[in-house]
Amino acid sequence: MLKRTSAFPLEPVKDVAKQFNKAFHAKLFTLFASSVSEVHTFSSKVTPHYNYCFCFIKEDEGKWFLEQEGIVRVRQWVLEQCKKGTHTVDEIYRKWETDWDAYLSLLEQITSRTLQKASDPELLALFKDFYAAYLKAGSVAYICDSFMSLGDQDWLVAFLKAHLPLGTSLTDAEHIITTLTSPVHLSFMLESEDELLHIAARHRLKHPLPLFEQFSRKHPLVMHDLIRHAEKFHWIQNNYYTVKRLSAENFYDELRVLLGKISIPPHTFLAKKIDEKEQLLAEKEKLLSLYEDDYPKQVIKTARLFSKWKDERKAGVYRGMYFFDLFLEEISNRSRYKKQDLFFALPDELAKIISGEDLHEAFKQRKKQVFFAVTPAGFFIASGIEADAYFACLKPGSHASTEMRGVCACKGKAQGRVRIIRNAHDMSQFQVGEILVTNQTTPEFVPVMKKAAAIITEQGGITSHAAVIARELKVPCIIGTKIATSALQTGESVLVDAEKGIVRRLR
């Protein structure tokens, strides 16, 4: 059990809260669990590590901060290892894969029926095993966060430019770096789309497809494949707050849309994608040879690994959200708490809840506002008025200037009206041609990213989700602005100059 401490100093909160943060639509229960994984569990696997993270949650919105010195410290350690090759980081990844496989194996054993049939001690023992596996499935995979950008200059871009041969033009340098940092693996969202198109190709499906009810009665073999697909990818729209188990019908509807967007048969489209991937791999190898020293080559290979590893880690989190929800549902059924009340519990409080201990007042205070911090040694939590001193550190600054700067993730220019997206509920309001402004993008953002004239985020790096997807969609994108969601307002007009990394208000 993680040790609870009596205090956390205000000074680092005052300092770091002015800088980098991630924003989540989040439950205390799940965001706390992931924080323990990133700081406490990670620290048991690798040195150096992050010394703390902390988070503010109010009205279901979490503002989460990670020790900035720790990000730089872990990055520098990774870069030192790269000077000797990639074997050290590769070995850490291979060991992590063992924990990952154990996590996936355990998930196969957990169903709502399994939980319903378990006795109270069996239920708590199963949750303990699941929680421990969840923490390990994240843990050292959070080393990937050390490669993200912390300012209006992306360190990886600057590093790779500095190691190119003298005389390389700026245009050539940008092309080289963009190509070398582009992922070749499929994210789980794109993997799902790819497999849906394979189902379409296998069964010779064509656009337009009829509505699900009509189709499902006439095509049992396709339905069999869609059901299996849903079993594999039912979790892909989950996040720290929302849990939705997708069905075969959901994926059929997605397939209808996908077929409507491609102008060639699905088997031809898939073959074209394979050719494009092979061409990209060949170009990557050619461009990699431009670096005379092995050191930048090892950094590039590590950045590629981190891009893939981060996506695997996110897949673990999104899967985990579904199973956390199953446990909370079952514990709610056995206790005097609504499931929504349990969103404000901590994992080690579930045994107290099952035993009948009254935590209603504690949860009531956490609903008002809650601050928590996690360190390698333990955690601290304060809620209600006890958290006031920490929330005071969040006082917003003045952002009255007419422009802001960030890192160019995908070049281009666009003009349009801002739409700030803070959570999944905001996405339904997004209109085609608007400027997407958010703290960061995650896989559930892809549908609105496809509608956006441009994308602006507060954090991320050249290998972040926003940067990668923007390049795939060829949508102008600026990342790392730090202040976009507080400086801009939904409805105002802006010019996004992703050639120079500038967002300018239009009066």
C-alpha cells in the first residue's frame, strides 16, 4: 500500500504550476492511479526518474503537472545511453513487455460476471492484482514523456538540426527531420481502421452500405468479424473520465464512413498504404545515412521506439479505464455509494468501502476541489478548503497580447474561428473549418482533427499525437503554446501561421 504523507511543499507547486501542464477531463480515482504509475512505480524500475507530479481537480477537470527538472534529467540520461547505442533502452523496453503481457493476460480473466460471482475478499484480491498489473503496464513506459517539448522550441528538432552536415538548407533540414520522426507503426486508432478495411476487402463490401439493422440480418459472416473486432477494440474511445464499450454496430457505422471517404476499392486502398509505408521506410533509411555520427542515429531510433511505446501505454490506460469502471460498478452495487461517488475514492480505500466505513464526507469535500501529489515515497491529498492554498497557485496570468508562439508541427496557414475543446463533451459542438484549440490531443480527438482548419495545442513535441496526426492529415498545427486555452476564446478569429509558429488574433 502506498504511504500517505501529511504534507507536500507549496514552493514547487508555485513554480511548476506556472509552466507545463496536461489537462484532462478526469476522475480522481483513475488520474491518481496513473500518477502513481508514472512516478512511484516508475521509480522502482529505473534511476533516474521523476521526483513528483501533482494535480488539481475541480468540476471534473484535472490540471496535471510533472516535475520539469525530472523531465530534463531523465531525458539527459536517455541521451547519454544513446551515445553508447540503443541496447540499454531496448532492454528496458523488453523487460516492460513482460509486464505488459501479464497485464493483457489478466484482463482476459476479468468480466462483469466474474466480479458479480466473487465474494468480497475475492473481489478485493482481484482488484489488488489488477491494480498492481495496471501500475506496471505504465511505470517505466512513462520514460517516453522525457522526450516531449517544454517550450516554444522543440529540443529534438534543434538537436537533429545541429547534427546535420554543414550546408544543409533549412527547407531540407525540416523535410529530413519530419520524415525521420514520422512513425511507421499504426496507432491503435489507425490499426482499428485498417482492420475494418480488411474486413471490407475480405467480404468485398462497397460504398454505400445499408443501415446496420438491414445489413446484420443478411451478412452473418461479416457480423462475426465485426463482433470479433469489437471484442478487440471496444475500449478505444475511453479516456480518464468517459468509458464506453463499443459494439459491432458502432464499428459497422465507422466502416460505412470509411468506405465513403475512399474513392477506390478497399483492397486497392490497403495495397497502396503498404506501398507508401515501404517507400517511407526506404526514405527514412536514406535520410538517416546523412548523419555521419552514430549518436543522432541512436537518438532517432529511440524517438521512434518512444512514439510506439507511448501509443502502447495509452492503449493500456484506455483498456484499464474500462476495467476500473467494472470494479467501481460492482463495489457500488455492494455498498452505500453511487458509482459517481466512487470516482472520488482512492484505490486503497475500496476495502474500507466494502467493510462499511463511512467516507461520504471525504468524497463530498473532494467533489468541491482536490489536490494530490505523488512522489517515489508516497502521496499527499488535500480537499475542500484544505486545498485552497494549493489552488491559489493556479491563479491565471494575463494573456492580453495579440499573438502567441509555439512549435510548428505541420506547416501551413489557416484562418478561422476558435473552438476550445476541454473534454469529450465539447467535441459534438465542433464545426468543419474551425480552429481546434486544446491542451493536448489524444486518440478520441481524431474525428474533430479531421474537421479542423488548423490545430493548436498547449503541450507536446514533434512526435506527440497532435504532431503526428496533423502531418498525416496535412492540417496546419502549432504545438507547445502553453497558454492557448486560457489566452483564446471560443468564437474569436485567429490566423494560424504554422510556417513561423505564430497564432495571431484578428481584430
